[in-house]
Amino acid sequence: MFKPEILKSKMVANNLTVDILSDKLGIDTATFSRKMGKKSEFKRSEMQLIRECLGLTKDDMDAIFFAQ
């Protein structure tokens, strides 16, 4: 289950705004907001870019995107 609050905290820790991260993902901010609001899902390719942009570990990724 996706945990947007953890992703938000990682974004803050890395000084990345929604505008910056959505731009890096190649999506508009409205689409990013829908995904953060669990109205649609992040694609695997987007998850990988998020991992790279935020320097996330496998455990971080599991906690954000795949937690029970």
C-alpha cells in the first residue's frame, strides 16, 4: 500500500517540491497530485526515477510503495 506521507517527508529532506519532482518525472503537477492522493498509481518507471532523485534505498522504496 502506497504511503504518501513517507514520500513527502523524503521530498522535504531532499528539498524537492512537487513542481520539481513532477518535472523530473515528466508529468504535470496535477497528475503527480492525483498519484499522491492515491487516485492513480505511480508507474514502475516513475518509481525508479523517484528512487534516483531522492537517493532512496530498497527498504525506503518498500516502505513507501509496497508496505502492508
